[in-house]
Amino acid sequence: MSDVARTSVLVVDDEPVLAGTVKNYLERAGMAADTCADGNEAVSRIREEQPDVVILDLGLPGLDGVEVCRKVRTFSDCYVLMLTARADEVDMLIGLSVGADDYLTKPFSPRELVARVQVMLRRPRSTASASVARRIGELVVHPDSREASMDGVAVDLTRTEFDLLKALSAHPGRVLSRRQLTDMVWGEDWVGNDHLVDVHVAHLRKKLGEEAADPRYVLTVRGVGYRMGRG
């Protein structure tokens, strides 16, 4: 990931005033920002331009934000921050289930949006020991190359799903609270609902082939958080 001074952001929203305002705030923060108002055009531009971050409204002409995100996740691991006009948890869950990293509900402060983007870009980098493969049962995690496999078959994870798996596998047997996980994955400055962790954990479990009622790898510690199982 490039540093903030070279970070490219595509703002996808069909409200021109809002999109322009967000673009201006991002540029003031030293980022290169552009706007797009249509879902189909957004997919084409993201594929062609490969931005670091996409600010994506749920309600778009052409393709809605959920479908845009679903398509983008087939070829890009850019950060995706979803915008929704409804304070409805269902919107948030749908957005995150297709690979969005974070969300904001309209109306929001452009300064808060910029802060969320900066927090995503400051996610902790791998340490020198991160290149050592971690083996948990049939699951193998390669932190350095950001790859995971199950019984020799590659597991296709989003950036956030992999970061969660990396955090949990770095501390086998240790219980990590939701707050600890948000600090490790989203950054210590992140402000939002800890339920975000639960959504991404559920999606991670599904990709690992876990049974929700009887997981082997990502275990729930009721009232506290999660820990890595033994597989």
C-alpha cells in the first residue's frame, strides 16, 4: 500500500455535491481523488485505474453498491468504505458480506470519512517474523505473502478477512477481545461498532468451511471475543 501522500481514492456517489465535497476533503489530506456517479462505470474504472481506496455509495444507478463491491472483489483487494443513506443494520451487513471493509451512515462529517480512510491506511504492517508459515490443523497461513490454504487448496480472502486471520493465528490459544481485534485490523484510531468484527468473522468462517454451530478454527469466547482453535 502506498503512503497517504500517494493514495488514490475513487468516490462513487450519484450526489454530485456530496461527492465533490468528499473529493475536496480527501485532496486536502494529500490524496489523489476522483469521482464517479454510476455503478457500471465504477467497476470499469476500478479495474482500469486500480485505486487504493473506493468510497462506495449503496444506492447507485446502473449497478447498486453491493453489486459493484461484489464484482470489484473478483479482481481487486482495494479498501472499500461503504456509504448508506439508511441507518439500517441490514444495509451494513449486506455491504460487509460482499467484502466492504467499513461503512458510514449518511449524513456524515467529511472529516470523519477522511479519518476513517487514514486509519485504514495505517493498519499495522507485518513484522520481521511474519514470513514464517503458521499451521493450524489443515489450515496454513502465510502472513508475508498474504495467502491462506485449507488442505492444500487456496482460500480466497478479502484484505480484512486475511488481516483478522493473521491477527488470530499470531496468538494461538489466546483470547482476543473485539476491541483488540479492531485495534489490530482497523487501527487504534478506528471508531465504530464492534459488531463489525462479528460480521467479518462470520464471513471468514464461511470461507474456511466452518460450521457456525461447531467451528474448528475461529472460536467464539462468549462475552469476550475470539481465539484461534487447533483445527
